[in-house]
Amino acid sequence: MFVAIFLILGILILVLQTTFLQLLPVWLGKPDILFLLIVHISCQSEIFRGAVVVLLLGLLMDVFSGVFLGLYPVIYLLVFAFIKGISRRVAINEFAYQVPLALISYLFVSIGTFLFSYSLAPDTPPQWLWGAIVLQLLMLAVIGGPVVVLFDAITNFYRRTSASGRLPGTRSVNRFK
């Protein structure tokens, strides 16, 4: 159920991110809400289920907007492994740690994507624009709080429904009470 819920949420975010959010002006930036979802899944899920969701979302991102096939699944799985490695030593499950962790991870992902793209296509190197990266980090910092609160509410809803074994508002199937 966890995989299905967050996969559907990721697909909705990916469609929103690749269609409507592309219409925003360049000076405003393009928010990467899917990356915030990847960080949230990395902080809140167990290893196997989280890795499956992150891998599937990376494959979907590759289909929607991948330049080099396999780049997004590898990067998202590396971010997942990095956050899981940190979370074993530090308690980062709290809301206050997720946004700064997303910003640091996004900066490392930008550097890694640039180096990976440069090594695959040295004839046409990608441009490294500090202004665009700082704008993207600022946009993630601004929208990170409300988005992580929303993801937290969805995670808590999932945990409540899985603990009770049924969806809230539905009646018990036991008719002989």
C-alpha cells in the first residue's frame, strides 16, 4: 500500500512539475517538488519499500524528461542511500531537518549531474549556472516547509490506516458484534 500511495503521489507531482510548473517565469524558478518527495520518502520509509518507490519514480522521471537514460534512477537511489546512511547516525525524521537536508542533497545532485553529463558528452558540456542553482535552492527552501508538512500528513494517514487495518470512515466487516 505504501508503494502504491507514494507512486501515485509521485506521478501526480511529476505531471504537475513537467506541465504546469514549466509555465512559470524563468526568474521565479522551477520548483522540484519530486525531489522533496524523494527526500521525504528517504527519511520516513523503510529501506526496501523506499528504494522501490525511489527507483520507480526515477524511471518515470527518466521517461518524462531524461537526457541520459538511467541518470535519474541512479541519482535518486544515491540520494536515498546517502540519506539512509545519515539517518542511521542522526535522527533526521523530524520536519525541521528535512528541508535543509533536501537543500544540501540538491546541491550535491546538481554537482553530480553536471559532472556525469560532462563526462558522457565532453563535446557539448552542460552549462554550470550559479544563479540558476541558487534560485532553485531558494525555491526549494521557500516551498519546502509546506510541502513537507503535506507529505508528513499523507505519511501519518498511511500509518494510521495500516495500523487499524482499514480506511477511516469505513465500517467493520464483522457483523456479529
